[in-house]
Amino acid sequence: MDVGEVLLIVSLLSILYSIYAFYAGVKKRSADLLLNGERAVFVYFLMLLFSSLLLLSHFLSRDFSYEYVFYNSDSKLSLLYTVSAFWAGKEGSLLLWALFIATLNLFVLSEKKDSLTAYTLAISGSFLAFINILLLLTSNPFAKMPSQPEGFGLNPLLRTIEMVVHPPVVFLSYAGLLIPFAMAISGYILGKNWWERAFKYLLPSWMLLGLGIFIGGWWAYRTLGWGGFWGWDPVENSSMLPWLTATAFFHTLYMERRIKNRLLELMSYYLVVLTFMLVVFAAFITRSGIISSVHAFGEGPEGISFLFVIIFIGVLSIYIQKRYPDNSSNPTTNSDTELRITINKESSILFYIIVLLMLFIAVLLGTLMPAFGFDVGRKYYESIMLPVEIIFLALFGICIRLKWKWDEELREKFLIPFLIFLLTALSTFAISKDLLISIAAGLLVFSLTNYLVGFYTGKIRFLRRYGAYLIHIGVMLLFIGSIGVWTLSDTYRFAVTPGESVSAGNYELKIVSLNGKEDLEKFSIFAEIQIYENDKLIGILKPEMREYKVIRSDRIVSSVEILSFPLHDLYVSMTGISKDFKKIGIEVHINRLANFVWLGMILITIGGFYTYLNIREGSKKE
């Protein structure tokens, strides 16, 4: 038996003991059992840490007698990508997920030692034990094979800085979303207020998941060569789904704290549960092979086990809520204030939540349809997203100015922003002749105007609201950017020879030469392309075709070159080379408003960090 497997066995035994110790310690009110449970948490954290370091050492020493190391690295791989190869496959990524869960359990233990913490660690430990069992049975990173002189090689598409960062960020967020779920279940069982403590984990986890999605979109845009940032791939969708439900939770919680309604309290509970169920669903999609995806690990027996976990979580959460119906997460919600459907902030937020959940259901159905033989493409998703984005662009601007009660000053508040909307929409339509983008531009300026008023009238004690403002503005910019990319962009495909010129929109592309180069890891062939606008040279792009020196068949990839302007990108990739090297395939995209996507994602990330820091600072003062 390998040393790594021994460490995983000790980790599993420690996890199982901690589950028993925390549960029995609370039931028996035994300080000794609770203390032993705490010690067990440290033991399994250390075992998972040592096993992770051991696997990393096998990569660094190029030990190709380990199957996982053989299939995800080679002797020519650089140090940075050798380290990132740790989480490139299903075995290493599962071990990383387990390590992150164990680490966060230490954070939970360090904050407050009470019955809610004990039950939370018992529940999160139960899921960690499940992951640990998979590491020993179906995804063993320490499985041996006859030693090989050379490794199979890391997937060339993963040899980017984005793919060094993206998986750890996403798996850290997945680990973080386990904690609020465990606290929600524990809170209902114990009749304790769980949401304040859970919120401190849910917000940074939501923020990290959004950052991971951002990095993934940036990687797809600059690496895959298809010209887009979101392909509606099942694995891409599965990462977005828990982000949507967590977003809905924040808004139900915001309303619950103001209105004290039992229905909102139940929605908050089930949204936290659903968010973690969707994390497990993402693992199911990635590891089951039931739905084809370029991001998936392929078929495996562990996929079905994740499906059973999803069913178990759903049944358990319903049982707990029905078993302890009076154990509200927030005792003040027992007042059960009636929801008022009128023109006010309350109804606008409720409408926002409903639309958000409808979007979630539509994306979920689209993700699952291929499993039942119904393949859906971009048109399905964009036909849903475009009207939803228009609705949200309007809602953001309306909600920010509404009061919680009926507001008699609606006409005065919205008259000038509405006139600005009309002026912007008509001006945009005169230029673009596109009705959708004109409405979107008008609503963007309408909402930004209302947010500027909100910033101007903001009071110093409400500094926390500015984080939410930045997030909302970021989402608006993301929406206007995605509408522009999806509806206004143009694509051109050419087969050209060196010395030839082609036109794409207002640009002339002159293929100057075709050259090659070689380094330790790969061979590269690149075209030097001069870009002219109105007969003036404005840039030189050098898209590449790269063939990596690895055994694997998928060793040839293209490299994208982008000439970026404020309102559009000129995006060029090589799609192929003739056998005689006399013709090359060139694909050109003019992606309009693409920079708004990145700016929006940056503002969402900054707003999330700002909100989290203010919440932490506020909790310290309290």
C-alpha cells in the first residue's frame, strides 16, 4: 500500500470519528468528546495536507510510476504547469476539494465553539468523508502503474495562467458553499440563528465562484479561438447555477431582515440547500459522463454516487425542515408580516427573485436536455437571456429609488431618468438601427442615473451599500456587453496565402508572412498579419498554431491574437494550415462591446470584496 493511501485511510478514520464525537458530544453534553472531535479535525486536515504535498512531490520529481502523474504531466513541462497539473484531472481536483473543506472546517472551529459549530462540523465532515471514500475507491491519485520513461503530458489547453488559477478558485468556492448548508441544517435541528454566521461564508464563496467564472470566461475568450466568452457548455452552466441561487438567497435574506416573513425565511433556507445541491450537481455533470462536455473528466462510477448524494441532501433538508418547523433561523420572522404587492422596493425585489429563479430553471433544463436526447444550442439560451437581461437592466434602476412603502414621489423621481432613457435609446437607434441594443443602452443609462443619485444621497453609516451598488453596476455592464457580443458581432472566415489581403468590416488584413519557431515544450507556426484601417497601419497580430511535444493526440491548439478598442475587439485566430504550408485558415471576429463584459466582471469582484470587508469590520466592532 502506498504512503499516500495510508494517509487517506487515516484521514477517513479521523473524519468518521469527528462526526461521532461532535454529534454524541452535543447529545451527551460531553466536553471530552467535543474536544476529541476538535482534535480529529486537526488530524484529518494534516493527513489531507500531507497527502497533497506528497502528490505534488511526485509531480515535481517526474515519478511516472503514478498513473495520475503519468497522464497529466511530462518531463518537459515547466515548473508552474507541473504544479497546476496537481488539479488538472479528476483525482487531483477531488483531493484539492477535500483539502479545502478540511481547511474551512478549521476556520469554523476557530470562530465559535458551540453546538451549532459541532453539528456544522459533523455535517460538513460527512460530505468530506464521502469525498475521502471516493479518493480511496474510484479516484485514487496514488494508484501505481509500471514506471514509464515519459509522461502522457498535460492538456495543452490547460497550459495558461488562467487554468493555473481557475480550478483552485472554483473548488475553494465549492468548499465554502458546504459550510452555509451545514449551518442551515444544524440551525434548524438546534433552533439556533444560523444565517448570520452562514452569511460570512456564503458571501466570499459566492464572490470566489463569480471570480472563477470570470477567469473561465476570460480563458475561453483568449484560448479556445471560437470568439466567445461563454459557450453554454453543461460544465460552464453547472458552475453558474449555484451562483444564481446564492444571488437569490442574498435578496431573500435582505427582504427577510426588513419584512420578517415566514415564507421568506423558508426561501432562504431552501436556497442555501439548493445552492450546495447544485455544487454537487456540478461534480455529477463533470464526473458522470452523462452529458458530453469539453470540460468533463469523462465517464466514471463516481458520477452515480454524486447523484445519490444530491437526492439524499434534498430528502434530508425537507425532512429536517418538516421535523423542526418551529425552529426558525431568525426568531423575529415569527411575526410573519404580510407581503405587500404594490409599487415599492419589496415587490420589485420579489419580482427580481422570481425572474432570477425562472432564469435558473431555464438554464438547468437546457443543461439537462442533452441527457434526454434533446440538444440545445446558443439560440435557446440567448432567446432566454436577452429578454431577462433587459428586465434586469430596468429593475436595477427602478428598485434603487423605491421605498419600502408606497412612494407618492414616483413621478418626480423617475421623470428625468425616463427622459434620459428615451434620449439615449433614440440616439443609439439612429446610429445602430438595432432596437434591442437601443433599448438596452437606454436602460443602462437610466439605471446608472438612478445609481448616481443613490451614491450622491448615501449616508456614511450605510457604506456597506456601496459594495452592492458596485456589484449591480458591474452586472449591468456585463449584460450590455453580452448583448453587444451576442447580437452585434460579425464573423469572417478566410483561406489565404502569404502576401494576400482580405477585408473584415472596416479593416484590411494583410498576411505578411508565415513563420515557425521551436522551444522546449512545443513547435509553433505563426502568421504575421498587418491590420489596416482607412489605409493606415494600426497594429500587427501574430496568431499561432502550436504542436506540443507530448504523446497525447490533442496536442495541437491555436493561439488567439486580439486588437482591443474601447467599443470592440478585433479577434483573429488560425484555424488550420494546408499540407504544403501555402494556405492558412483565418477566422476573424469583430466582437462589439466585449470590454464591457470584463469591466462588469471586475466591478462585481471589487464590489464583493468591498462588501465582505465591511461586513467583517462591522462584526468586529459588534
